[in-house]
Amino acid sequence: MTQTINNESNSEIIQLLYLYIAKRIKLPQILSILAFLTFGLGDALTGAIMMDIRGFGGEANLLVAYIYASLGLGGLIAFKILVTFILLFVAFVMYQRSGGKSYWMVNGFLTSIAILGAMATLANIQAALGLSFVNPLNIIFIFFGILLVLVEAGDILDNRMAQTRLAEASKAYPWQNYRVMTK
């Protein structure tokens, strides 16, 4: 009897925790976590494994190969995490400086970083297993293409939403938005 009540209370606690997390976590936070896991950790770990198997010449990025050769796995992971945090910091600074008006543009940037990390991780795994893999130069071109498309689409969407909000606000109470409309 006590065990059944305890299991029900545990499941209710887990359900409430899940609902709390689902309501608090927003899309940019999820994309930041994905970018950190794929670009920061996934690429670093699989790159180190690939360099252990194929040698330092297997890494297309000479800086990453040098860091791994001189500092080892810990140095490589620290470097990749630092670069990832810098990219995430830049994205959120851009979002804050825009006053929250570049929501979709920042999400496009974060999505492209997560996709880059996933492609690099997959290529490292394939190279480590001796399978054919996508050329790192092609991965970079794909990344820049995705970056351009997603950031520009996000910017267009953000501008469209801002125009819609301004049009709706000016219809309802034009005298309250006089300062906004005169800028």
C-alpha cells in the first residue's frame, strides 16, 4: 500500500518537474544545448578519437590538430567548449542588443551551429571507422549556406513580425505610439 502511494507521488513529482521544465525552457535555450553538445563536445570527442586512429593528419583543421597534439584530449575539449561559449555569447549579445527583436535570426544562427557540429561529428565517426566521409571543405560550404539561409530567413521573419506588431498597435491607439512612429 505504501509502495503504491510512493510510486504515485514519485510519478506526480516527475510529471510536475517535466511540466515546469517544458514551460521554462525556450527554443534558443534548446538550440544552445544542442549546439554545445554537437559542436562543443561531439566534434571534440569524435575528432580526438579519429586523430587517435588516423593520426594528426586526419584532422582538416590544423589548429585543432596542433591543440590535440600539444595539449591532449583535455586541451581540445576545453578549446572547443571555449569556442562554443564564445559563439553562444555572441548570439545572445546580439539578441539582447536588439531588444529581443532578433529572435528568429538568433535561432537560425544557433541551428546552423548545431547542424555544423552534427555534420562534423558524423564525418569524424565515419573517418574513424574507415568509411567514406564528406570532405571537410564541403561541410564548411554547407554550413555557410545553411547559416546564410537561416539567419536571413530569421531576419525577414523578425522584421515582418515587428511591422505587424507596429501596425496592430498603431490601429488600436495611435496617440500612444506617436513616439515610436516618429523615429
